[in-house]
Amino acid sequence: MPEEPVETKERSTAQSLMRLWPYAKPVRKRIFGAALVAITASCVGLVIPLVLKWMVDGPVADRDPGGVWLGALYLLLLGVAEAGLFGVRRWMVARPLAAVEAEMRAGLYRHLQRLPVSFHDRWPSGQLLSRATTDLMLLRMFLAFPLTFLLVNSATILIGFAILLSQQWMLGLVLLTPVLPLVIICSVFETKFSAVARRAQDQVGDLTTVVEESVLGIRIVKGFGRHRSQALAFRALSERLRTTELEKARLLAWIWSAITLLPELAIGAALVLGTVQVADGGLSAGTLVAFLSTALALRWPVESIGFLLAMCQESATAADRFFEVMDVPEEADAARTADAAGRTGAADRTGVPAADVRADASARGGMVFEGVEFRYPDAAPGSDPVLARIDLRIRPGETMALVGATGSGKTTLTALVPRLHDVSAGRITLDGTDITALPRERLRELVSVAFEEPTLFSASVGENVRMGAEGAGDDELRRALSIAQADFAYELPAGVGTEVGEQGLSLSGGQRQRLALARAVVGRPRFLVLDDPLSALDVHTEALVEAALRRVLEDTTALVVAHRPSTVMLADRVALLSEGRIAAVGTHQELLRSSAEYAWLMSGTSRIPDGIAPDTFPGPPPAGTPCVPDLTAEKDLTR
């Protein structure tokens, strides 16, 4: 994974896992009930050595076949009871813990929808996907198995050693000698395995990202013949993950060997001492059999410590990764204070003071930008803002075209209106209301957007379009498709019910763009923000869409990013954005005459104005530079 997007706090394994309690709390009775059943089952298992002691010292020593068969029946019943109780434990936790996992996954998905766009800009999708799948599966397994058996095995070991000490305290002390070394070994293991487990889970996220990108970009991979390079990149990441998993396996092998060896040595020593005591007559054979049977019954609880600790470490890492996302603050709807919203000194392009702008905006409505500045949250301290001192007024019912060179900040400015990003300074008002005073849900009902890169979902055409207005009927759908010249939808195999596939890649770029435009207008929005919505259309379809779109724009206040003269002609006025500032505002004809940069952008010519050296003019000319546009282009622009 690249640089970690959020700051993480160092937590112990217990602290990380305790954060799961709010999710597990609703099913706590089932979890603790299952643990109690499992402890009971373990205690039943510990009764078996006591029955063996009775059999050896009684019926076997007395050569009583009836007593032996009775003892065998007792052992059979105890074994069946133990197996049945463990089955009950499994049944008790399966359904509720599946519900816990589902609730956590749903909560994560809801939270992701409410996180700011800046978060999604930084986080690879594969990392989020791995948290919603692999990590949550690990957490469910922890609640179902390690959590229960840490309680069960701890109780079993305590009860078992109490039985051992009561039978023969000296041999019991022999079996306790490995405890201190095991505690030290487990502590070292926990520290090392935690770091390796985190690295492995992050690498799974990286691998998921590569797979997702390769699948979504399969046309590029095939088109450029990059199968081998993509396979090599995937192989390199797979090798990294394989190396990390082998490191985990080595740590597990090391602790498993230690946890198995030390108790075995202690049992061997106890067996030798016990045999000597039986030979000396100080200990009965039945007691020695019961003692060794109890010790062997405790082997599993002791030896399971290794992989239970490993599962706990992986689960703690999964919990940390889950809460790294859940701890990111959601988009806030709280309105900013009046001081923050209305900074003094802001003026529009005509020089009207900020107070007058606000008063006039309140009276006249429309979309108003007042002293708006924006810099990305991860921008270097002291860096220049992407947008600086934007003062712009779009009158009610007016369409404003936004024109500028690539990288001038057009898309960023349009993203501020529906609050995909929040302004760093200044404010934006809609019909006199600061957008930060509106709940985001309400704001996005008022403002409809269509982006340059159309995104469709794995759903039907109708469902994709109706995302622009919840509850839109067939008439609204038909109208929106007509405006966007997307009637091709009715000719698809299942009409508007046709599934468009992931990302809508079964459609052409122009078809996707038209459906995205239909989605933007289906709800008859009061405000419309279009980011170069016709860039993928041929000239004939573009002309038809523009003709239909003019009727829509008559009833809405719109901001339209434009790169072509034909799109500019939809607008009542044009704003020229240059290096993050509004350089000029006026009609198309006015800007052609007064702005050299605008004329250069619209002319589409590569001719350089007189008096400027070619090597000093890599982009648009500086404001105020005399421009000599191609006359044929001028004639075309003014038609």
C-alpha cells in the first residue's frame, strides 16, 4: 500500500479487539452462552480421566468385567455429551455472528458513501475492498472461534491444573515449569507476528487493486498488448505477498514447536517420576493413569495457544484496518459561522463590496461565488490555491459557460457547487442561501451534475437514469432520454431494462455520456452543473442534444464547462477562468473582441500573436495580449 492515508494510533491487541464490542454487544448473550456451553463440554472431557482412575483402581484391579463394561458405558456417554455440547456451541454462534459481519459490512459501505471525495482520491479501491471482505471475514472468525476458545481453553487449563494438583501436587508442579518460558515466547511472538500480519493484509489490498484495475482496463491492456507487463507486475506483487505469508508460516512453526516441545518435556518428566512413585508404592496406578490422561487432555488447550494468538493478531490488525476507515470523519452538514462565510473585502468582477453582493444575491437569487478560494487538503503548506478569489454571479435562469485552458481549475470549481469539495475561503450561495447551511441531501436535490467522464453502474438503463431523481416515473424517464438524444435505449435488447454492465462498458462513450446527461436532467433540477457534457458526441448528435438542452436551460440556472464554441453558444454569458481566477466575464462576442486568451482558446488555431516569441508561449497568451485569430475561425465562431 502507498503512504498510509490516515494517521493510526498504536494500540495493543486487546485494545484493538475491544473496539468490536459495540457490534458484538447485541449478540453478547449468544456469545457468552456459547462459551459457557464450550466450557461445560471441556469439563465433561476432564471427567473422563477420573472415570479411568476409578476403572483402573476398581474393576480392572478386582478383575470385574461388569464394572469394566459399566465404565466403558460411562466413557461413551461422556464422549457423546462432549461432542453434542460442542455442536450446540457452533449452532449458537453461527447465525448471530453472520449478522454481525453483515451489519459491519453494511456500516462500512454506508460510511464510505458519506466520506468526502478527497478521501476516495487518496485511497486505492482495492484497499477498501479488502477491508470490506477479507478483514471482516477474519473478524467474524475471531468472534466465532478464537474469542470463545481463549475463554474456554483458559478455563480448561485452570480447572485441569486444579485437578492435577489435587491428585498429585508434586507432579502437578512439574507440569507447571514450562509456564514462564511459554509466557516469554508468546510475548515475543505477538510483537513479531503483528507487524507481519499487518504487512500481509496491506499487500492483499494492493493485489486486489491491481486485479480490479486490470479488469476495468482490459480494453487498454488488450489494445496496447500489455498482457505480459501486467502479468509481471501482478507476479511481483504476488511474490511479495508469498514472501510475507512464508514469514508468517515460519513464525507459526517456531511458536508451535516451542509450545509443543516444552509441555511434552514436562509430561515426560512427570511420567518418569510418577512411574517411580508407583513402583515405590507411593502412588496408585489408577491415579497415575488419571494424572497422565488429564495432562494429555490439556495438551490441546496449551498447544492451541500458538494459532489462537496468531488469529487474534490477524483479527486485531483487521480491526485496526476496519476502524481506520470508520474513524475518518464524514462530510459535515453543519453550517459555518457568519464570520467564516462572509469574509470582508470580497468583491465581484465589477468591484461591488461583499456586503452589497450578498444583499443583491439574496434579492435576485441565482448562483453566486463570493471570494471563493480552494486548495486540496493534502496540498503543501504555503502552496498557491487551485482557485483564488473567485467572484462570479449567475442570474436566476441564466446559463453561464466556464471556459479555460486545461488545468485552470474548471472541474474543481464545478465540484464545489454540490460540495464534492468544500471551499477553503469565501462562500457559494444558491438563491441567496449559503450552500453550507443546506443539508447535503437537500443541496444535491437542488443541484444536478453531469461529469465529463460518465459513470454508469451495473444496473439497467432506466435505473441508471433514475438515479438523478428518486421516484421518477416513465414520463420523466422518456423526457430525459429524449433531451439527451438517448432514444437508442429503446432499441437495446430489453429496452430501458437492459443491463449496461460494469461501468457501462457495453455501451459506446457517446452513449454513456448521453445517459449521464439524461440522469442530470431527469429531475428538472433548479440548478444544473455540466462539465463538458457533450465532448464524446459527434457533431450531428451534438447539435440535436444542444437544441433539446436549450429548452431545459430556459428553466434552470446552469454552469456549463465548455471547450468548444458550439457548447459556448448554449450560454447567455461566458466566464474565462485563467490560472485559478476569473479573468473576464461577458458574452461570447464581447470576449472575442476584448480577451486575447479567450479568442485564442476558441479559435482552435496554433498561430501565435505578433510580438511574442514562440519559445515563451507554450500555452494561452497572457491577458491583454493582442490576438490575431484566424479569420475563417472567427467567421465560424460568430455564426
